[in-house]
Amino acid sequence: MPASMQRGSARAQHEQPAAPGGSGWDWDDFRIFLSCVDTGSFRKAADQLGLNSSTVMRRIEGFERRLGFAVLKRLPEGVSPTDAGHAIVQSARHMERSFYDAVRHAQQPDTQSRGLVRVSITEGLGTYWVMPRLVGFCRQHPYLLIDLRCAMESADVLRMEADLAVQFIRPTAPDLMVTKLGRLHIYPFAAKSYVERYGVPASNADMVNHRLVQQAAPQLDANAWAEQLGLDSVEGIVGIRSNASSAIFYAIESGAGIGALPTYACVMKAPIVPIDLKASLSLDIWLTYHPAVRDTKRVALVIAWLKSIFDPARYPWFRDEFIHPNELIKMVPPDLDLCLVEGSVAVSPVRG
């Protein structure tokens, strides 16, 4: 047989789909497939997995060749499972749970209080509430390393992205332990300098004459401000928009406009005042983790500590009922260490 025909024959054999029962299966193919399903995009799946888009696409194409059918529809707006793909999603998720369960069981329970605990938390709570208290906690437990990951994107504790997650969206996976820590109440605030210069809105409708500082991030309702103010859209009044809670706090404190902050911001001695619009928002705060990690002494220690620093009985701003910021100031116990941030919420703005 001529060499060119031999090469063609070998290539044809290589491109033929392998029998489903054959060898060559790789768990990573299922993992990549699930990431594409969850994110709806090759690019987003690549970012989630720490790969590049071409690698993800190549792995999916190889996966489909081995299966003998397409599992993803390629659409202009992203990807979605085909009917055949839908049929294997639940099986793939079961495989994923079994894989991570095997990893957890392979890790012997640690009876030591020393070691690493990874905590995922929303950025604002992590920066302004947890971190100031974490400093003292770590002094008490010097052999404990806390990896505090502050981001609005929730970590997946089932996939072992973190040991513990504190988030605003209640997980629905039946394999997880979920505890409500408290409730975060959000209220409009502005800098004293803004009020002195522009005054306060006379009503919700009067907000069209003011500037809005808006946070846009996962776990937050993008339409919340418009719904609260009774407007079709806030696009005409937004002066600054950011995904970061720290940036929002800085912009409000610096007089950029009116924005939403947790009600406990009023007891931090920042130069801000509450703006009494008919607008407020409440978000439940959820602690979630896999039951297996609770048997680890150091993780159990951090779980108990997190519950203590969100205790609504001690910290009234985490109660279910809304309490106006001005009333909260009167409710602060005299012996309570507030970890005040006066002068350190943000650096001084550059002048000139």
C-alpha cells in the first residue's frame, strides 16, 4: 500500500469514535464538560478550570468523539447541553460527587488545631467585618492559618474550592451542611460632604436629581436600586459602578454619591450618614460546608468562631428585623470592640 494511503488509513482510524465501553476515558473530560454546562461558555469554563479556551474546546471535541455524539450545542451566546448531553449531566455530577467524597475519605481526620482552613466570603463582609476580628482570633490560635478569600463569586465547597463558604445565596445541594449566620441589612448612605454640598433627596422620585453609586456583582440583584426607587432604570443617575464593596465604600465616603452599605457601617465612624429613602434590602448570610470537614478539629474551631462573630444577640445589625442605623448606634454595648475604621476605610483622595 502506498505510504500516502497508509497515512490516510491511520488518520481515518484515529478519527473514528471509540466504542463507549473501550479504554481511554478520562475523568477530566467529564469535569470539563460539567464546567462548560455550569458556565455556559468555553471561555468561562477555561477561566474556572485554569486552562485556556482552545484546550477546553479540544478536550470537549475529543470527549464527543469517544462518546460518538455531541454533548454541547455551540451557539453565538455560548454553549448549552444537547439532548444527549442533558442525559449524562446527572451521571457526571454523581461521578464528581463520588470523586470528591473519595478524596475527603482519603484524608484522615485531623485531630490537631494547627494547619490551614480556607474560608470563602463575600468581599465586603470579609474586609470590613471578618478581617478585623480575624486578627485577634489568629493571635489566640497562632498555629492556625486562615486563607480568607474575599470575592463576590461563591466558592464551591463540594468541589473543594474552600473548606467553608459564607455567602448570600443559600446552597441547594443536599450533600452540604447549611447554617444561617444572620441577616445583612442594606441601606442608603452618603458622605457628610455630599449632603452639605447637594442636600438629600426629598423623595425616591427626587433621586433623579442626585448621583448614585452602584455595586454590580454576583449574588446581588442588578435591578434592586431601580425596583426600590420605583424607576424603570437607574442608568441616567449612576455616576460610579463597581463590583468591589471596598471601592463602593470609598466612593460613598469620598462624596461621589448616594450608595448602599450595610447598616453596621454607621457604627464604624466613617464620615457617612443614612439617607432616609423608602429603600432597603435584606440578604440572609449562609455558612456552608461539607459534613466531612466538620470532623477536622481546626475547621470545627473556625465554624464555631464564625458563628460567634455573626451572633445576632451580640451584634443587633445581623438580626432578622431591620433596625434603622441611627437606632443601631444607641444599641452598641459599651464593652463591644467595634474595630473602628475611622481614617482607614479608604486612602485620602488625590487632590489637584
